Amino acid sequence: MKLKIKLFAGLREHVNKDSISIDINKPSVRVKDVKAFMSEKYPEMKQLLKKTRAAVDSEFVDDNALLDKGREIALIPPVAGG
């Protein structure tokens, strides 16, 4: 399944892109599969991805949420600030 993933904060800084396209060869894909794929492709982000929240169509979801092609998927790591 091909997915477009929007990246924010530290994730965006690691890849120097606002979004990436990934292709996971599975019949069904969950958020945790996207995080595992990205941890393999970008090992320096592994620790950050453990703390990262996912949103689908602007709604936060847990790591077991199923993803559908064509939906807006965003990975949002924790940010500091007040």
C-alpha cells in the first residue's frame, strides 16, 4: 500500500521534507507498521518515533489504527514550548 505521510517538527528536520511517500507491501497497514518502516529507513529517528503521535484526517489515533490509502496521515512528535 502506498501512503503519503506528513511530517512535523523533529521528523521533518531529519528528512528535510514536509512529507514522504512510502510503500508497505502488506494487505492491511497500521500506524505501528508505518513507524516500523520509518525506523528501518531512518534509524536515527527510532527513539523519536516511539514518542510520536499519529493523526488520520486530523484526528489522533493509536498505533493499532488501520490506515487507508487516500487518507491524510500525519506523524507528530512531541514539541517543547509553553
